[in-house]
Amino acid sequence: MYVADSRGTPAPAVTPEPRTVAPGAPPANAGGASHPGRRAALAPTVLALGTVSLITDVSSEMVTAVLPLYLVVGLGLTPLGFGLLDGLYNGISALVRLTGGHLGDRFGRHKALAGLGYGLSALCKPLLLLAHTLPAIGAVLALDRTGKGLRTAPRDALISLAAAPEDRGRAFGVHRAMDTAGALIGPILAFLVLRGAADGYDAVFTVSACIAALGVLVLVLFVPGRHTESAARAEPVSLRASLGLLGRRDLRRISLWALVLGLCTVSDAFVFLLLQRATGIADRWFALLPLGTAGAFFLLALPLGRLADRIGRWRVFLGGHLALLLAYGLLLAGGPPGQHPLLPYAVLLLHGGFYAATDGVLMAAAAGAVPEEHRGGGLALVQTGQALARFAASLGFGAAWTVWGARPALAVAAALLAAAVAGCARLRPADGAPAGARGVSTAADA
């Protein structure tokens, strides 16, 4: 979607950027002041990338919705084995996020790197039809996560560069809401395919592959982007300079606390398995559990993004972890299956609220601490630390479940999360104006 939007790339003040081309986008030095009391329209980059993410998430969530049941029930994996595979699924992307973010910054091709990542993930969907052993499935999932790792930082860099600093929370909220609309559709489609197809899992993987290919096509044809020549930069963006961003105090503290909190986060798949055990939900309904999380995420992403712009992004981020802690508490407090019929609704609402308050909000906060020319690499540093932490958390929780059982493992995770939230509330990044914010000074960017 190469519709013109010059803000889709990280060019640092090379030539005057025609920011007025994007409908409603305020000039960099105006901060939207020319229309007091009226919000600017979102840039085409945000909406186009949201459309790509919506389509891609339909494909991805079809697989994600059935994968835990397919592996644990269909292939007979132990919780430890599933924890290893789930950790691989989330951890491999961490190894390539820095690469995607850095290359996007160095060559000014955030869209190209994002397209490569989306393409790799699309390729993996038909490969799942051929993988029927644990090593083969692990290899396919590793390739899929490599694609996700390559695309995430360049995509988020495009969003942050397209939005005015005071509207980044809203921009990420809109993108995440569109992304989550796909997550709503995916499990429903997987559920219908499983019920209607004789060979349900293979049918799910086939439909998912077709939808993933459509997402790549939309990216190529419609996502705005512009290549920034490296020669136009004062100096090339080096990997050492990207890693040196951790010398920035605000970014270092954001990265550290995102990592610490990620170490205390139980992966989605385990939450759904725990919820199934606590409520006695039948296997045939399992694929619909992610729908509850996605629905809450969809409804809350934009309101919480706007709230983060107003009261401070880190406050909303911590509030999301408190919602997750409450969800853990409800799972621990639940009695015999069926005793509390509202339990699944409450847990899934809190789980979706956690993502709505943290996913895009963390990227909006980090973007304010990174200059434009390093935006992809800076966001990748935060994402990498968080992904590695969740990889370790998945392994640790799977091992704890295998050795101690589900409830003791969850109790330990809840205690660690409570301690981490308390420490982060005390030592959180300062609520100051974001580094590199153009023409805007606001406490909400920290």
C-alpha cells in the first residue's frame, strides 16, 4: 500500500517532511495546537498497518487457538514439554528482534523488514501440514517466530514515527485494537473449521495459510513507506550505537522493568489450560478461550491508550499488571469445577485488560525515550528483553507445574509478580518529557 505518507520511515530531519500529507497529522512544532480541543486524524500508516495486522492475526490466532490442545491432548506432551515448546515459540523471536530493528534503522527500510517477517510467518502455515513430530513442529514454530521477530520492531517504528508524540498511546491503541479484531475472528474461525472438517487440525492450518498470504499481499500493496538513503544521514546507524541506547537512563529503566515483569508473567497458553482445569470447560470449547481475552483487549486497547496519553503511560502499564495479578488470584481462589460460573468471564476480562494496558502502551512509552534515527533498534531492545523474560518464564512455569502441580506453580508466579509490581511502582521511570519528542512536552510519555 504505497500510498504516500512520508512519516512511515525514520528519516531524521533530512528534508522537510510533508506531515500535512497525512490527514489531520499536526506539524512537528505545533503539537496539534492549531485545532485546540480537536483530535487529529490518525495517519494512513497506522490504519494500513492495523489492517495488515488484523488479517495476519486471523491467521495466527487460528493456529494459536488449537495449538495447546493439539500438542498436549493430541500429541500427548507433558506440561514441561509444552513449556519448552511454548518458550521456544516466544523466545526465538527475541533473538532476531534486534536484527530487524537495527537493519530497519540502518537502511531506512522498516517496511521491507516488516514484509520479510510477515512473509516468513505466512510460509510456516502450510509447513505445519507436513510437520507431525515434535522436532518438526518445533522447527516450524522457530521459523514462524523468526518472522515475528523481524517484523515487530520495524512495524512499531513505523507506527511511532507516523504519530505525533502526544498521540502515540492512541495510535498504538488503534493498531492493537485492529490487531486484536483479528484475534477475535481467528479462534471463531478455527472453532468452526474444527467442527465442520473431517481432519480438523489440517483444515485449520490450510485456511490459516491462505489468510496469511492475503495479509502479505495487503502489506506489499497498501502500507505507506519511503526509503531513506543512508547517505542522507549524518552517519550510518551502527549496531554498537543501537546497543548503546541502553546508556539512556529512561530507556534502560523501561527495558529493565519490562524484563523483570516479563519474568513473572505466565504465558497465555498456560492461563487457558489453568482456566480449563478450574472450570471444567470441555475440550471442544477450548479454542474459544482466547476469544474472551481478545474481546477484552479489543474493547479496552483504545480507551487505555488514550488514558495513557493523559495520565502517564507507565501508570497504565503497571495497572495492567495489577489486573493480571488479580486474574491469577481468581484462578487460585476458584473452587471445584463449575462452582463459580462467572470465573472464566472475569479471568478473561482481566487477562485482556492486561494486554490492552501493556502491549501498545509499553511501545508508546519507549518511543519517547529513543531518537527517530534509532527508533527501530530502541524498540527492539525493549521487546527483546521482554521476550527473553517470557521465554524463561514459560520454561520455569512448565517445570514448576510438572514438579509441584498447577496451583503451587501459579501461587509462586503470583507472589513474584506482586513483588515485581511493588518494586516497579517504587522505582519506575520518571514521568518526564520523552527524549526526542518533537515540539511537545508532556509527562505522559515517560
